[in-house]
Amino acid sequence: MNKCKRKLERKNLYLVVAAISILFLYTFNVTSSRYMGQLESDNDVIAIPILNLSNNEMVYNVDKMLPGDVRDIEFSVSNKEDSKINEILLEYAFEFTVGNELPLKIKLFDVTDNTEIDITDSVSDTERLDFGTESIKNYKLQITWDENDNDIKYANKATTIQVKLRAIQVI
């Protein structure tokens, strides 16, 4: 009798576990398919962050510079990729890594409105990138080699400058 009772309890337990599993899978399937359906839209505005850089690598090789030379590198940051525009407000900041092969100084200018604003001292401050409508911000990275720093040890040397963009969503 005890054996039959245990078999019956075990069978009931399997049925309960199976019913819970089926209910979970059905609920998960409905929820995930609804979520996926909402993401698959032909709308031109999307809800994921886009930081479209004019130069995706953002690593610049600096070679064949001489003391006294100045080199400008222009790039832009946009909230549009193809026909899709970012739907969330983003804040971003720049981070620069300069190799130590050459004694270079860098400055960053915001040239968005055809005026150069030196933002070198505030490079770690955040900039905002609008949402819902296309927004482009233009920048100029100015690399300078001081003419008085002309030691022979720098002959035939090259270095790189890497620009990183750190972005967060503003809530």
C-alpha cells in the first residue's frame, strides 16, 4: 500500500512540475515575443544609444612631425546611424591616451557652430547629445610639438593618440 501511495505521490509531483514548466514556458514565450515585436519596428526613431563617430577607430598615428609642427584632426559625434535616430538623452565625455614617444601637447576644440571653443580643460566634463532629432557635434583635436623641444632622441620616432568616448544614458 505504501508503495502505491509513494508512486501516486511521485506521479502527482511530476504532473505539478510539468504543469508549472508548461505555464512558465507559455508565459515566457508570450512575454518575449511581445517584447521582440515591439523592438522590430520600421520607425526611424529607436530606443537604443547611438554614438556614431566619424572615425570609428579613433586611434591616430602621429609620425613625420617636427618640432614646431601643428596638426589638426577633425571628427564628429552624431546620434544618427543610417536612418535611425537615438531616442534617449546621452551624456558623454572624452578620454585621451597619448603615447610617450614624442613630446606632444593636445588641445580639443568644439567647432559645432563654426566657432572654435577650446574645451581642453573641461575634456572630462560631460557633453549632451540630443535625442529624437538628428544632432551632430564637430570637434578638432590639435596636436602641437613645441619648437623648443627638439632633442635628437626624438628623431624618427612616432606615437599614437587614442580618443575614447564614454557615454551614459541620462534619466
